[in-house]
Amino acid sequence: MADGTELGRLLGELAESGRGRAAPVAAHQVRARGDQRRRRARTVRASVVAVFACALLGGGIALAGTARVPEPGAATPPPPSRFVPPAPAPGEEYAGELGYVHDAVAQGDSVRITVRQLRAVAGGAPVPTGVVHTLTLPRTTPVETLRLSGGRPEDRELGGLVGRLAGGPRWTFEIDYDDEGRVASLREAG
């Protein structure tokens, strides 16, 4: 094993041999390499800022665009209905609405019907008021029928009449509302 003086001598020889082969870099080359590194760093910073600005601008446009234009297929709210459920008079249990009941559609445990409101005229046929609204009622809503049941008075459930009430306005009913505006029953008007 070599002692400390021999190791120093070997390292000195190695350093001396390297000096002879390596040529020092000229000052102008060192400056050129430094300038090149600075230009690259500036280019990278400028690119990052430009990409960030584009992303910010694109996101802002996307957000602004969705605020003004509704999504395709988005339902527009229906116009406000002029229908107000009737309230029972003092001392009365129910209030009635006269109307054509039609376009019945079964939806699970309920039935959606369209009501075209009518106004009774003394000595004449009922006259449409122009108010049309829909009701969604339980299938078990009681219905008193007469012509729908072949001329005999019958108590039926609304779910059993969907097929007959599915067409256009043909059947006239008195719709009974309780004091909270809920439909209690339907009675076929004669």
C-alpha cells in the first residue's frame, strides 16, 4: 500500500498530465455559452406565460359562453299558469272546477291529466275559459262516472280510466278540491 507522500506524488503527476492535454476555454466562448443559456431561460419563461394566458383566456370564454347560452336540450320554463285551485266557500268541504279532462298518461303509481277549464253558462253549454293546466294524481283517485260507465253511476279509480281519457277533450268533469288545494275526487258532469 502506498503512503501519503506517494499518493500525493501520483495525484500531482495525474494533474500535470491533464493540464498538458486540456486547453483553456476562451473568454468569448464562456460569454457566448452564458448568453445562450439566458436566451433559453427567457424563451421557456415566455412560453410558459403564453400557455398560461391562453388557458386562462379559453377558460374565461368557456365560462362566459355558458352563462349566456342555455345548454342544448335544456328545457325552458313553461309560462306561468293562470290556474289557481279553487278554495271552498266558508262552511263547505270542497270547491269545484269544471273542465274537460283529457290526455291522461299513466306514470307509475300516478296519472297525469290535462284539464281544459270550462265556465258554466246558465241555460247553455259550458264555455272554455282559456285556462289549461295539468294535474298529477294518484291512480287511486276516486272518480264518479255515468256516461263513461255506460249510463250507470259507478265509483271507479282514475288509473282504470286512463285508456278512455287518453284522447282529446271529450269528457267533462267536476274536479273537487279540498281546503289545501288538493284534488279529492272527480265527478263526471252530466
